[in-house]
Amino acid sequence: MEKQRVLVTGGHGFLGTHVCNRLRKCPWVREVLTPGSSECDLRKEEDVRRMYAVQKPDSVIHLAAVVGGIGANRAHPGRFFYENLLMGLHAMHQAYSHGVKKFVCIGTICAYPKFTPVPFREDDLWNGYPEETNAPYGIAKKALLVQAQAYRMEYGFNAIYLLPVNLYGPGDNFDPETSHVIPAMIRKFAEAKESGSPTVTLWGDGTPTREFLYVEDAAEGIVLATEKYDAPEPVNLGTGQEISMKDLAALIAREVGYVGEIVWDTSKPNGQPRRCLDVRRAREQFGFRAAMPFEEGIRKTVAWFLEHHTGVLQA
Ligand SMILES: NC(=O)c1ccc[n+]([C@@H]2O[C@H](COP(=O)([O-])OP(=O)(O)OC[C@H]3O[C@@H](n4cnc5c(N)ncnc54)[C@H](OP(=O)(O)O)[C@@H]3O)[C@@H](O)[C@H]2O)c1
């Protein structure tokens, strides 16, 4: 592979930071370009056109998105649909127009149908409507898979599409309004421990299962695919292991040192009943295998939170 200028949209975000760190260690990477939203608002086609004209990347990894947990998805279905679709459309179309050699689009597990047989196989992606609470986000992202395949068919554009499962790890978003389930639980248990609260209330009934990928593993998978994978079929990125919300809550409470009671608020939605990926394609096509054991990953994430958010807890 020739030495490349790689542009990462969303390069200052949670996943983006880890992807850029990993890219900087690759011998085939000459420069990592990370224009932020203040320099280039990807919702504006003119900004995107200017960004490619000035930066002249060889490859693009498109990570920029508006994301969040069930609460944020329910509060902003319109914004999540419109902005994610628009950003992806412009980022991919202008990359093609500017002669970018490879475009790596990051999708989401939220694109899968609500009742996908477990483990989720990439071939089942179109066999039903996604879980309602995250469908606008998931479908906006899934439309970008169609764009990638259509541009490959019509223009021979090398766009690939990856589907990471739920991510977690150091640097995650711990804002209670927009965080995903693991940082949300870590924060709740840490605050309850700090204040001596006898109970912690969590959403749903605790039965849904989820799969989680440590963010550094996700970065490794994305960089491997950027280097080695050039086919139209989407590829799952995950561990292939699921855990119930009840077991997850117990694990996080233990790691945080919270000893009170966990109460499940069944008036709140569960989200998708089960999530667990078939991860064979990533292994076969570009040799990706997640490395971080889950308990160790949780321990590192809790440690990162306690180190960086002590002010929040004491406030
Ligand atoms: N987190 C997960 O569990 C997960 C799971 C599966 C897939 N993904 C996907 O992974 C990607 C990264 O997610 P993340 O969790 O790292 O999100 P994040 O931390 O919120 O980062 C999102 C990034 O998007 C950029 N962005 C948002 N609006 C923009 C705009 N209008 N113009 C330009 N840039 C904009 C932000 O840039 P600035 O910082 O410069 O504003 C930010 O760096 C997303 O595509 C997401 O769908 C995430």
C-alpha cells in the first residue's frame, strides 16, 4: 500500500480519537487529517467540497454522526435521521467527486431488524424494520450502505461499510442526556455510591441482551478494514458475546463498589430484545478478532471515569 493521507471525519470524537491514534502507528499512513465540525460542517455540501479540495485525502474514514442512547434517540428522531443521512451523503458523494481512492463508512448495529435471529448475520440486515426507538438513526445509516454499493456499481468507487456493535471504553461520553448504556450505568452507580443512595433505578426490565466492543478493538477493526477490505458486502465488527442488562448492571456496580439495590423501571423501554453479532466475516476477510476481555475493559472504563470526573461527582 502506498503511503496515504487519511482523512477521518469525527476524528475528535470518542471512536475517532482511538482510530486516529491507531492510524498514526501504521507504516502505510503518511498523514492523518482530522477537520472538526467548526472547520467543516458536514451537513453543508459547500463545506465538504472545500474540505476535500484543500485536504486532498487518499482515503476517508467517515465517523462523524449525531449519536446517543435510547433517551436521545427518542428525543431527536428527526434530527438523528436528517443529520446522519445528510452528513453521509455529502461525505461520500464529494469523496467520489474529488477522486478519493477509498471511503470507509461506519454504520451501526441499530440498522438491524428488531427481531433478527441471533447471532446477527450481515445477510439479515434487510429482513425487517429496526427497533422503533432507534429506527430513524439506524435507517439513515443503512441508506449509506445503499449509497456505497450503488456508487461502487455505477462508478467503480471503492466504498466499504462496517457495522460496529455498541462501543465502550476510556473517553466515552458520560453526559446523562446523551450517553450510551455503559457510561450511563457507571455514572449512576458512582454518583449513588458517592451520595450513599440506597437504590439505583435503571430503564426497562433488565432482560435485553447486548454485545459490547472495546473502543480500541473497534479502532483496530476499522484500520484493518481500511487497509485490507475492498468488497461491497457490509461487515459486522464485534466480539460475538452477549450479556443481559441485569448481569451488566451487577458487573458495573461491583466494579464501581456500589452495594445498594438495583431497581428496574419497567415503564421505560427495553429497546431491542437481543443483540449479538456473527463476527466471522471480519475474521475471514481482514483478520479482525476483538482482544479485550469484557471485565477488564469495564475496569479500565470505570478507572478512566473516576480519574476524569471526580469534579462532577463532588459537585
Ligand atoms: N458509540 C457507539 O457505541 C457506536 C456504536 C456503533 C457505531 N458508532 C458509530 O461510530 C461513529 C462515531 O461515534 P462516537 O460514539 O465516537 O460519536 P461522538 O463521540 O459523538 O463523535 C461524533 C463526531 O461527529 C462529529 N460531528 C457531529 N456533527 C457534525 C457535523 N455537522 N459536521 C462535522 N462533524 C460532525 C463531531 O465532531 P466535533 O467534535 O468536531 O463537533 C464528533 O467528533 C458514529 O458514526 C457512530 O454512528 C458508534
